[in-house]
Amino acid sequence: MKKSVVLCLVSLAIANSVGPVGATALDDAAERYRPYMIEGIGSALAGIKELRERVAAKDLAGAKRAWLSARAGWERSEVFTAGFVPELDTLIDAWPNADSGFHAIEAKLFGTGEIDVVRDTDALIGHLDQLESRLPTMALTPQGLLDGTVRLAYEVGESKADGGESRISGTSLDDMRNNVDGIDFAYRTIFAETLQVTDARLAKQVTERIDELKTIVAAHDLPHVDVRALRRASEELVVSLQAASLRLGLQRPTLEAQSR
């Protein structure tokens, strides 16, 4: 038998071994991500409802604290929002456009010290409530969640590394920390076990890059973040996850949001 034929047969055997078994395992693992997704959005919604109460009481300091609480739950959830609910993602967290959602409220509360954000807050509650109601039955796919993990990893090192998106409130570093926590949880819950079986070396690379990101964003404050190291670790994580997609039997993720 010719060497080229043998290599083709070996490659086909590897692909088949990763395919159906890996797909079933990943489908089950994606379902295990659902409670975390529900918890994150539930936390964001609870925070915004508290914000509404603080606004009604004319409590600016309390309103700011509630905004920060809501923000944390949202940022941990960004692995799935852009790909699975792009229309709600835009309404809830459009940036740098601050006409609606979190950043419209942020600009008033933290920027000009305005407490009259009732209309924006009510709209945000409505959008988060609509999103929460869809979570129990939303079809989750490993491909979509891997795509979202890769996009968020890229965002952390690129568009958020130069000062972040929550500049007015001064919480950009917390945004990045919560993003990395979301990436870490999604990877370990959905992909790590299967990748460890199919390619232990690559699994080690992914884990090391995530751990490196966590160390970098653990800096005391934003000025002390090593931006160069952050960008490098982010890019290396993206490359590692894109390489992992083949070993997981998935398509190579892109950096453009799209529903799967």
C-alpha cells in the first residue's frame, strides 16, 4: 500500500475518532454551561432592578453600586451574547455607541452625575428580562460557544487593552477580569476534557494562556496592566483555541460574530 494512502487512512481514522464521540461529549458539556449563563444574566438583571430602586430614591451612590453589580454579571456572560443574541447584545451593551443600555446609563451616573436615568434603566430591564426568558430553551451549540470564547479572548487583548470600554466608571479592569473568568469557565466546562483526550499538549497550551491572562488582569489597577503582555497572551490564546477546534471536530472560529 502506498505511503500516501496509509497517511490518508490514518488521518481519516483520527478525524472519525474525534467526530461523533467528541460531538456528543461537547453537546452534553455545552448544556452544562446553561446554569452559569442563567446565573450571570440573572445577576445582571437583579443589579439593574436594584438600580431602578436607587434611582427612584434619588440615591446616586447606591445607583452607581447597583450598576457595578449588574455589570459584573453581564461581563462574565459575554462568551455567548454576541453570537447567540446579537440583537439584544447590541441593545444592552452597545459600545462605543452609548445611546442605550449599560453605557448610556454609565455616562449619566458616572460622567455627569445625573440620577434621572429612569427611561434608560426601564429599557435595559426590559431587554435583560427578554434575554433571561429565552435562556432556558435557547439552543446552545459547542461551535457557537467556542466562537464566542475566541472572540472574547481577542477583545480582551485588543479593544479592551488600551483603556477598556467602561472608562467613565473606571471599571474597565473589572470588565476584563470578568471576561477572563467567563472564558475560563466556558473552556473548562465545555472543551477542556475532550481536548485533553484528543491533544493533551494543546490542552496544556490553552490552560497556560488562560492562566497567564488571569495573572495579567490581576494587576492592582489599569495603569499597572502590562498591555504588551496582555495582547500577546490574548493573541496566543486565540491561536491555540483556533488550533483546538480541529481536534474538537469543530470549524475554525473567526473573530466575527455570527450565530451558530
